[in-house]
Amino acid sequence: MLMDKNIPKVLFKYKSFDKYTADILRNSEAFFCPASKLDDQFESAISISSKILNNDLDGYMRELMPFILEKVAPASSEVLKKDDIVSYFFKGKLNAPKFKRLVMKYDSSLNHSQLDMLVNFINNLQNVQNNKKLSKALKKMLNIKNEIGVFSMTTRANNQPMWAWYAKGYDGFVIEYNIEKYLIEHEDMAKELKYVNYSDKRENNPMHIIINAFYESLYKALGIPHKKYDAEKDIQLIVNTKSKDWSFQDEWRLFGKPETKTTIPINAVYVGVNATEANRDLIIKIAKEKGFKVYQQLNDCESTDIEFEKLC
């Protein structure tokens, strides 16, 4: 398998010493942590309107209508953003004649047959509580934090904030994983390794994702050319977007089933300058058993960079 040139050949994991250390190193373990336990409390956060949850159809459609239309009737969508959307409904159903007049005025490329399909599509989406397929999808999205596992790594072993935060103030260690070898041996996991998207904004409304998935059948019915919608990509983006404040982590994530493990070959371990002699000796002992290298962080007060010397 040819590796994507953007994927690093090695990635690093910052750790503190605990009762699992020996097993992790001896078995080259990587544990998929549930997304619900990630360090950024806003990660994987799902935003859903209280109007939807309370089945307030008027409020629900007021929020949703422009989004529904923006791909098939973009001009009408822009008009609706400034118009009284509720006035387009009567007794919970779309006022078809009024709605059709709007679309034909601003998006005349749609014919009457296509408009009828669009009306039915909108009406079928309205009652979330009674739409079993939609309700099931929503419940799955709301529980996404518990359905996705994440193994986090970074791109270098000399990241000072990472040593302070995740290696217990330089008391811990860093594992260098051979990602290139792992992906050669597990080709199916290549698509599960993603660089974190650092952004001040995140798409976390499950209705948008679900409706995009529904567009597949709508486009086909309307005869509108389209690219296949990748729902999995958008779902993964929810759990792979962090605030720019976390960009110092320079994080790559491997996704898998939560509370499970995979085995990634270890090239080396870097021991922190404040690690105890007993912990350092434990690393060296396991390294000699398993054949990986060990480096000790230097106590160099003259340099602002972290440097290492080889121990074995």
C-alpha cells in the first residue's frame, strides 16, 4: 500500500506512568478512548434546537426551511431567510400553492412535478416525533460521543506544553509509534486516521447532516445531478473539530470502536527529565525485551529546546 504523503511515518503519544505502562509497552497497545472522555468539553457536542425536541413545528420549520431549500432552490432560500416562513404553513402542512409561487418566481428551473416532490419531501420531514427513520437517526447522532473511540497522537516528541500537560510535568514518557508500518499491515485503518480540524466554528447540528443524507433520494427523484453525500465524513468531523486554543497539540486521531485496543509497532520511548530511576529502568528493561530504543530527556538549562540522549 502506498501511504498518503500527508500522513507522518511516525506519531507520538505522551503518557504518565501508571499501572498500565508495562502492558502498553510490552504489547504495543493503543486504546480507543470514548469521545465522551476527550479533554475538550465542547468536542463532539451535539447542538439540537429545543423547538425540535419539543416538537414545535412552526419554530422547527422556521429554522430548517432555508437549509432544506438552499441546494435545490437557492434563490427561494435567500428570500425565505427574510420572509415569514410560518406563513407558508397551514395546520402543520406546507401551503403548497403559496410555496410553489415563491419557488417558481425565484427558481423557475423547477417544474410542477419536481415542485410536488419537494412539497412532499418537506411535509414528510416536519413531524420528528412521528418520523421513525428520522427519530432513529437523531437518537444515534445524540449518542455519538459514546459510539466513537479515539486514539490521540501528535507529530513530535519535544512539545513542551504536551510534556507539561500529558506527561505529568516531565515525569512521564513519550511513545514513538511506527504509523507507516501499522497502516501497511492494516490498510483498512488508513481512512480512520485524521488530522484534527482546529477551528472557531463547528458544524454540530445533526439535522443538517441527516437532511443532507435525505437529499440523496430527493436529488434522484428530481433528476438533479449531484455528488454522493458522505455522511460518515460529516459525522467524523463533529468529533474531530477542536477550538484553535488546542492547536498546540498538533493532533492526529485514529478512530475505532470505543473501549477497544489496537496494536501499533513502537520504534522508541522518550523518558522525561523528572522520571524516577525506577520508572526509567522499567522502560529500559522492556525495551531490551521488545527491541525498541530508549532516549532520556536532557536537563539542559542553556537551551529552550528539549533534547534527548540515547540510553539503549
